[in-house]
Amino acid sequence: MKKVVLAYSGGLDTSCAIKWLKDKGYEVVCFIADLGQGLGKGEDFGAIEERALAAGALKVYIKDLQAEFVKDFVVPSLKANAVYEGKYFLATALGRPLIAKYLVEVAHKEKAQCVSHGCTGKGNDQVRFEVTIGILDPELEIIAPLRCWEFKSREEEIEYAKKQHIPIDVTRKKPYSIDRNIWGISIEAGVLEDLEKEPPEDAYLITKNPSDMSGHPKYVELYFEKGVPRKLDGKSLPLKALINELNRIGGQYGVGRADMVENRLVGIKSREIYEAPAAAILHTAHKELEALTLDRETLHYKEIIALKYAELVYYGLWYSTLKKALDGFVAVTQEYVTGSVKLKLSRGNCVPVSRRSANSLYKKELSTYGKEDKFNQQLAEGFIRLWGMPYQK
Ligand code: ARG
């Protein structure tokens, strides 16, 4: 009998996939990754494990990957300032290669020949999973039930689940497709597919509506050590706790929402909304500290790297040589990125208001218009002449 390891979420698609794979003659082992997704009301990982077993899984692995996710995926992308098409902090995209890595690991442990996932044929996630699996173990066969099974709609899947006694929660109305982890939430489908409509408030899960808020601002101070966030308001915190806390505070002030039409890798434009308060705050603070500590040319070049880095993450190329090489570039720059930035959060905005670093390249005696001025203005004349010389006719 062939064995398959399925990336299981507990939702309708992957629950049906268990039974579907089993009926195709596979032994199904489920792998559940805890990336800080938060579960449905009254749900825990035990309940999801029960559901997988009831749907026909032979065995279930549950692994808390949050610490590894934050350290090895989130922080490198933050150091690189990786943001896709100017708005998306890549929460979903960063999670996929890590889940794929453990799918492969469990497949080896279980001596399984195949791995499987619940992605459709229209999205980026299938690419991220399969490219990563292909890099880590090209021998593994990949099965994508949603690309080839007979169900044409959610209703048909529910019908199948009922007939097959697959325990699913159909009472809960599911107007959106949601992917969530500690770094952010991606929300699509339903009314969001109408580009001319503003997203309804009920689509947002962790951020308050900025327009409902009083003008009362909140200040937060972040300390970074070599590009890694270490302290919040002077208090050292492990990364996971720091991100959770910033999600909480940022969410209170409506920070980190995005409404976006994005270009998927498979050529489709899609509308998605995002909530990522911690990511928005940390990216803003980190960039501000780089503005203070990096010289102009390094900073400008790094912006080019950031664009490419975000594309590679989005395109599922986390384990590529180019991504690794860009990490090398970024690592050199982050040597200098130590210091503190204070931000003001108010009505959905997050802006830096003060910054401080022992590596600061700011020289007040050069920039000042006051009497402490040490800048020799005579030198400017010659500089401008040489600088403009090539352009004179
Ligand atoms: N568009 C995002 C990406 O490709 C998120 C995809 C998953 N979104 C979702 N709502 N299930 O990374």
C-alpha cells in the first residue's frame, strides 16, 4: 500500500482529501503545522487531530513551528524589507516553504512515497509547496486532490463529506477564504471579489476600524540588534511574544490593514485584503533605523534587493541559490542596524517620531542651520561644477 503525507488544516478541503486519498488506495498520514494560525471557536489541535482520524487518517503529526517560522523565515524577510507589490508582508508565502520542509521530513520518517496538499490549481501556494518539495526531495510524488478531484463546488464537497461521515463544521458560515499565521492574515473570496466594493468590516479579524477611533495616539519603542527586533518599550522579549504583542497593540489602533489587487504567479490578478499589524510596525521601524545607520549607496541598493527578495518569496523560491545569496548581502548590511525607533500609532497609521543609534551616520554639525555649523560651504561650489560638468553643452 502506498503512503501519503497530507498537509492538513482541519478545514473542509483537506478533510475531504483524507477520505478521497484513502479511497484511491493510500494510507494517509496527516501533518498539522502550528504557525500561530489561531483556531476556530472552541477548537484546539486535539479537536483537529480527532477530525483527521475520524475522516480516515492513519496517524496525525502536530508540530509547533512558530519559533522556527519567526526566526528563520520572518526575521530574514524583515531584514530584507521584503514587501510584495508595496503592500503584502508575505505571511502566507513565508509559511509555505516551512510547512513543505516538514512534509518532506515526515514523509521520510514514515517511509511515504507521496506528499499531498489542499491547494487549488489557481493559486500561488501550490507552487510554493511543490517547488520546495521538488528542491528538498525530487523523488517524492506530489498529489494535489483539489486540482483533479470530481467536486466542482464547496456544496459538492459538503455533500460528499456528509455522505462519507466526514466530520465537518458546516454550521459556521464561511464567507471568505482565510489563511492565517503569526505574521499576518490573508483574506479573499466572497464579496471581496467585487473590486468596486469596500471590504465589509466583518472581513477583518484582528484590526479595529481606523475610522471608528478617537485621535488618541499610542507610542511604542522598538530596539533592534543587527536588524533583529529585541525589545519593546525597553523590555526584552522573545520574537514570538514581541510579534504577538505588536499584533495586539497595532490591531487596537487599526494598523496593518491592506486592500490589494495583486499579481499571482500563475498570471491571474486577484483581490485580497491583509491584516498584519506587527509586520507593518516592525517594517516601519526597521526601515527607519536603516535610514539612520546605512550610507546612501548601500541603502539605495538594498531597495533593489528588497524588491527581488519579495518576488522570490512570493514565487516560492525560498530555497533558491539567489535567495541565499541575497541573504548574504542583507547580512552584511544588518551589522550596522542596531538602535531604537519610537513610533506613533493612531487611526490606522504608524509613523516614526524618534530614532537613536550608536551607529548613526547623522551628523548634526553638518546638517544644522544653527550656529554649531561645521560644514564648509565653499566646497559646494567646486563639487557642483564637477558634478554638473558632463551635462553641460
Ligand atoms: N495571496 C496571498 C499569497 O499568495 C495569500 C494566499 C492565500 N490566501 C487565502 N486567503 N487563503 O501569498
